[in-house]
Amino acid sequence: MRGRPVLVVLYDGVRLLDVSGPLEVFAEANEHGGRYELKTASPGGADVRANTGTRLGADLDLAAADPRGATVLVPGGPDWVRAIADAELVAQIRRLAGGANRTASVCAGAFALAAAGVLDGRRATTHWDLTGQLARRFPRVRVDGDAIFVKDGPVITSAGVTSGIDLALALVEEDLGAETARLVAKHLVVFLQRPGGQSQFSVRLQTGRPRTEVLRAVLDSVTADPSAPHTLDDLAARARVSARHLTRLFREELGRTPARFVEQVRLESAQQQLERTTEPLDVVARRSGFGSVETLRRAFARGLGVTPSDYRARFRTTGIG
């Protein structure tokens, strides 16, 4: 049987976990029939210093690396500006991506792929704190600021730091099947529960910290107990303001209605239950605050475009396909 070459690009300042996380996944997969041939390559084949100060040795000179049939993985680093200013590094990444079977990036590694032109016209993601900069600097890239990872043809980009593990698990699933990917995740004591399209952060984190204490308290109360009564009148009474005033606060600070926020929180609660339990849909609907299975189904159709049952089945894989 032929091996599966994986080539990881190294350079000074690379984030250590962006390198080691995916490599651990592929190495563990080799314990279960993976046959991954893991190599690292750096400019000139020289040792590099990771962001932690750790010295990393390279197997190959980037210029001598053969990408044919390989998965080329480009990790990120805190000083991505310095990385993309290295014209030779960018040129080698362009060459490798052009001949690879598939090309992937972790976190800020997306900037190197974008600088090499690999992401032109493609959907891509990176760490949530960097998506705006990626979109501004490389307008030809269609940036998805929310996904854990995005696959567009033979190019896969992933979000921040630990999402490189999710990405590698997805590649293992693509190569060896979902059962092997789950086994690898189990041995690494990580969850195979984050398909690529899953949000990088929760509804409550997305809303940020409202300016007014009244609104903060309302948001926290909904998040703490999604199944409680959360009609507009209930929320207004709890906050001791009028329903009209509370609606205005939601629109001014969050850009949405109270009802929309409540539904988003309940939808997230239902998603978590479907991911992590085998409870029947009526129980999930009740515990997440939707009350009935039909209401749950309508919310999933509006928010995710799938049924609750299909969503639960989807979470049995990484969703890279």
C-alpha cells in the first residue's frame, strides 16, 4: 500500500501547537492503519524557533520538497506579517500548493496561503480575531469569519490554534472513514464534535458585553436557563423596564430583537443536546425551551437549514465533505 505524504511547512515564529496538534492526529492515525508519512520542511532545511522559543528541526529544505500526492499543511504564527513578507517562503508555499493533492492551513497560516494566491476566489477562514484583517488585506478571498474550518476544492483552511486538531481529524476521516477518526479522537482524549461549519464561539460570546447593566443581566438570565419563560413581557418584567425600552436596547446594542436572541440561545442549547446525548427529540425540545418537536424543527429549519435528526446524524462525522 502507498503511504500518504504529509508535509508541514516550518518557519521562524510558527505557533508550536499549529504544528504539533495536527502531527499528533496523523501519528495516532498511523496506529490505526493510516500510513501517513510525516515530514517537516523549512527554508534551507534549517532549524526554526517556534513562538514558544522551542527549537524545531526540519527534515527537508522547502525548495527540495516534492508535493506530489501530498497534503501540504501551513501552520500560522503570531507574527504573520513577518511570515508573509518573506518572499521566498511565500513562493515555496505557492509551488507546493500547486503540486499538492490538498493544501491546508491552521489559524494565521491562511495569510500565507492568501499571499501565495492560493485562496484567490475561494472561501476561507482563520482565527476569529483575524478574519477582518484577512478580508481587508486579501479582498479576493471570500472570508467566512465563523466556521471551524472551510473546505473549498483541494484547499482547507481552519480557525484558531486548536482547530488544527479538528482539521486533521477531518482529513483523517476523509482518508480512513468516520470510525477511524472517532477512534483517533478517543485516543487523544478530544471530542469529534466540531464539524467544519460549527461556530467558533457561542451565541453569548458573539453578542459581546453590552454597555448597559440591564441588558447584560437579561442576556445572562436567558443563557443560564434557556427553557425558562422568556417572552418579551417576562424579560421586561425581570429587568424592570418597559417592553418597548428593552426592545430598543436589544436593537441598538445587539442589532436583533429579544425574541431572536432567545431563539438563538435555545437553538444552541438544542444543538449541544443533540451532539452530546441520545435523548429523544421531545425531551430536547422541552429542555431547550422550544416546548414541542414541531417548534424545534421550525427553529432548526430557520437557523441551520436542516432537521434536528439530520443535525444529530451530521455530528457523527467532521463534515468535511
